[in-house]
Amino acid sequence: MTIASRLPFEIIRDPAAMRARAEDLRRDGRRIAVVPTMGYLHDGHLSLLRAARAAADVVILTIFVNPTQFGPSEDLARYPRDEAGDLAKARPCGVDLAFCPDVAGMYAPGAQTFIEVRELQRPMCGETRPGHFAGVATIVAKLFHLTQPHVAFFGQKDYQQVALIRRMVRDLDFGVEIVACPIVREADGLAMSSRNAYLAADERAQALALSHGLAAADAAFAAGERDVAALIAAARAPLDAAPAVRVDYVELRDADDLTAITTVTGRAVLAIAAFVGKTRLIDNRVLGAKA
């Protein structure tokens, strides 16, 4: 693709207009990449946009804080938002279209149709955030329907989400290629997250317990440990030592289907969710064969 073929930047808010624009692009033979986000972009998001730019003729960024994936006691109202800042960051990464709908546009009054990926939504985050993944699957399906992408880019930090979306796309014949990009970390190892903005200075320091726990388990694995309970214990030690950290879960599961295992014999994902103060953070690392 040449610079001359780039589209002028557009912001679209109306879902029907987004779908019509995407259909026109498809008819023109353009390869479309979409990067779905809830905004408040950081360098992890920007890495997805750059990867999308390298893979497609048209890059669509979606910004939508999806209410159906938040529980009644979660942080929907205070979730950080900065649309103008997001667009300023995104444009230099090669975004062509920004789809920024509102809730009324995305959910008709009385909407009651949701998608569930039955088994993959149950463990890990699904146990402590009931309904979360039905909200995720549904909004991603709607965004795919409206943006008509050939390929979609997601961050590996949300490992369970990526696994669930891959399965949904396969099961429902979406015909969208799902690309998971590596976790982007701060210089000290903390996984980048929009929710890091909530952390006070002392909490920010203790949040490193997540990446330290993953590193400890990875070191034990490299030394030959394959027992799941022992690897989880290694991962939990830094978390339990941090007074501001409250563990939601530390789990080690099959990397492909997230089924429970007792011994690592192939690829396995070590996933952590923990509250640092009032802020829930997640992180993960794949053990075994290269991810």
C-alpha cells in the first residue's frame, strides 16, 4: 500500500453509517483491520494500531466503553475516558477511521440478545465477574458486524478474552482473522493497562507483585518444575507479600482451551487477577512452547 492510497481520517458515530462505510470499503477491495478498544489509549493499544497498519489497507479504531461487560459494583462510571487524547495518539499510528458510538446507538431499548461462549467464559475472570464475557462477546460481535473487518487485533494481556473471541469467530463463521499481540510493559515490568491510572504511588509499586509472580513461576518452570500447584505457589508468593494486593485468582491452565491441568506437559497459561487497593489488574505468561 502507498501513502497516496491512504484515506482521509474520519470519525463515525452512527452504527448504520459505520456499516455502510465498511461495506463500501469492502466493495472497493480494501482489506480492513479493526482494533476494538474502550479508549484511554496507552502504548499497548498503539502497538496494536501499528500492527494493524502493517497488515491492512484500512485501519479502524473503535472506542466504546461497553456497559454490558461491567458488573453492578464495578468501575463503569469512573472508567477513564479521553476521546480527544485518544484520537491525537491514534492518528500518527495510521488510523483511517475512528468509530466512536454512544450506548444508545449500540444497544436498542430493551436489548436482550447476548452471545455466550459457554465453557471458555466459565473459569478465571468468569468466576468472579459473572456476565462479563457475555458482554464482551456480544459487543465484539456487534463491532465486527458494523466494521466488517478481515482481521482484528487484540492484546495478549486479556488472554481469556482473546481465547473466547477466537472460539466465537470459529463457531459462528465470522471469517475474521484474530491476531493477538504481545503484552506491552512499563520499563519496570508492569503490564500497561488503562486502569493503572487509578493506582496511588504506593499501590503502583506494589502492583509489580503481579509481574514478579509471573517471573518467579517462569524461573521455576525453566528450572524443571512442572507441577501446577508448585508453580502457582511460586507465583503467589510475591502477591501474598504485598499488603495492598488481594488475590482474585492465580491459575495455570491449558493455553489453548483453558481446561484445568495438574502438570504442565505442553503450552500452559499462567494467569493472575488481583486487586491492588481497589483496582483490579490482570497479567499472564505462557509457559512451555513459544506462544
